[in-house]
Amino acid sequence: MTTKIIGSALPNMPWQPRPQGCSDVVWRHDANPIINWNPIPCAARIYNSAVVPFEGAFIGVFRADYKNGRPHLHVGRSADALNWEIEHERIQWRDEQGNCAQPTYAYDPRVVKIEDTYYITWCTDNHGATLGMGMTKDFKTFVRLEDACVPFNRNGVLFPRKINGEFILLNRPSDSGHTPFGDIFLSHSKEMVYWGKHRHVMGKGGTGWWQGTKIGAGPIPIETNEGWLMIYHGVSGTCNGFVYSMGAALLDINEPWKVLYRTRDYILTPEKEYETTGFVPNVAFPCATLHDAETGRIAIYYGAADTYVAVAYTQVDELVAYMKANSEVF
Ligand code: BMA
């Protein structure tokens, strides 16, 4: 079967064909990184950020690490999804009653459009790291919703539509600091307030060491005719610290806690200088994709070395064929 993306065409998304001589299933944009050190006055670094199509162009929610070390979320706009204008002021969150609801810090955002609303999830603080949630329709006013769970949890990633009448949130229970463990779970909600029916999706490990320490969901899963394509990060522990690489899995379309395939090997690992050198060396952390249902093209947005935003490309049919040929055996 040829794998096809279910969704809209996006002919203006960034794209570069696989370079000659490259046989990798995922290849890098040749002008990476697309956001460099000190991109706006308040922030030293912008990385691990999320982009979506918006009104014929592109918009994003960006993780900006301020010069005092704390991260906050900023909106950015772009005509081509490569050259970004990032707002200098952080997002102002208000609760549903209109009261100020600013998080003390906010990082690793994901953005998804479900029906006519854009939902944003991020890692927030509630006496420990947990999953912050909010929504917007216009990227001008932002309503903060209840946190999805108690600490500690990270990498909250919503599916782009309800499944069997319920919202579904991938998440990764963790601890404070630099969690040395972690599996991907998912939870259900009828109204985005109360989350339950928790299911284990995937554990760290497999047969390879690149994902032996922990794993966490990355971009919003992509719906295909063969299942949900989930790109994720896998972490290896080395004598010099963690190394963050990318993997992919295919999840059952109606019961997405069932894993159909999962890459045995990483699909991208830190190799380029902007991935191996920066504020935190050896990090490739995917947070978003843009994709075109017409051509099957996927652009993966990832944070590099906790310093830069970078882009990589793949084709849905080739990635799923690669996963089938190089899958973990369950
Ligand atoms: C994780 C998160 C990510 C970060 C990664 C590598 O725990 O904090 O934001 O990219 O560590 O430092």
C-alpha cells in the first residue's frame, strides 16, 4: 500500500528534495539553522518551537530562553515558514474569566488546529513541571485552560482531531530536573478539562541504545491511510550527558495506544555543528511538522542544541516504508 497523508494540501510549505548521494530517510534543510543566537532583544536562544499554516502563510509559537535563563512563549509570523518575525513581547495568557494567567516559565510548545480553534500545549510550572494548555483563534488573544495533570509531566501533544468522540493527549510522566526515565502515554478527555483513560503507548528502549534512557512525543501526529505517524525524540545516556535523536512510529488509527511499527534505528541524530555544539550539545528535539497531503511531503521543525531552530524533510511513503523495513519487533 502507498501511504498517503489525510488532510489538506500545503503547496507553499518549505521543501528541498533529497540531496544527491544521500540515502537517508530524513535529510536536512541546506540553510540550517533558520533561527540563530540572540534572535530578539530579550532572548538568547529560540528553539524547540511549533509552527502551523495560518491564513495562507505561517504562524508559530516559539520557545524563547531569556537572558536570565527562563523560557517564555512568543508568537512568530512568516510568509515562507523559513524566515520568521518573532514578536518581542511574550504571549499574554488570560484565564476564561479574563484574569491574568501568566506562567512563571513556559517551554517546548506544540500547536494544533482542532476544528476552528488552535490549541497550545507546553511545559509549565504548577509546583513542578506539568502540562500547560491554552487556546486561541487569532494568535492575538490567548485563553489559558486548566493544566492537564499534576506534576511531573512533559511533552504533552494533542492529536489533531477527536478519536471516538474524545480529545487525546500524548504525555510523558517525568520527575523534576533532567528526568532519567520516560515512556509515552496517552490520556482521553471529552471537554479538555478532565483527563483519564490513560494508556501506555511506547516504552523507552527497544533493541537500540539511542532511545534507551527515555522517549517523548514530538510533533502533532500526522493522520495517514495506514495509521497515525508519530515522530518522537529518543534519548541515550552517555558519559558526557544525554543525546537526543529522532525516531518515528505508526499508531493504530482508532486505538492509537497500539503501536504498529516503530523505527529500530534513529531517523536523525546530532551530526551537524549546529546540533552538536550550542547551549546544550547533541540535541535534536522535534516539535512540529508542516505537511502536504497532495505530495506527501513533510517538513520537520526541530530544536538543535537547545540553541537553534532547524528543519529536515521526508516523504510520508518513504518514511513509512522505511519503518516497516526497519521496525522494532514486538
Ligand atoms: C529536556 C527538555 C528540552 C530540552 C532537552 C535537552 O528535558 O528540557 O526542552 O531540549 O531537555 O536539554
